[in-house]
Amino acid sequence: METLKRLEDVVRDRRERLPEGSYTARLFREGQDAILKKLGEEMTEVVLASKGGKRGEIISEVADLVYHLLVLLAYHDLGLEDILAELKRRFK
């Protein structure tokens, strides 16, 4: 979880500073539609990797998906803690 938290912090920093040359900042500048489009692409890649059954590809594509989910959450000023709180609420 430490790595996810660090990544979340980087994503939030990119959202605030919007540095030139940053892929993450570009997604935020392009807005929600661009983020959602990329999220859809990544989900499709996860599905295809899963169908292919290659462990390394699945891991790589899920990592990309998680990153883009963090971008979407940050776009809405949400974070991992919000998701974890919801999961905790569901599984008491």
C-alpha cells in the first residue's frame, strides 16, 4: 500500500502543478473525457491480457489500470482512503 500511496501523492501533485511534459498533467489538462477514454482503453487491455493468460502481461496491464483509476479519483478530488472506507463499510 505504501507504493500506491506514493503514486497517489505524485498524481495529486501533477494535478496541482500541471508540469509541462508530464503525461499525468496532460490528462488533467485534457479533462474528464480524456481520462475516461484512457481508462476504457486500459480496461480493454486488462481483459485481453487476462484472456491471453500471461501473468506478466496481466500484472502490467492491471498496473496501468490502477494508475489511471488514481488519475480519475484525483480528478474528482477523491483518493484511496475514500475507496478503502467504502470497502470497509461494505465488509463489516
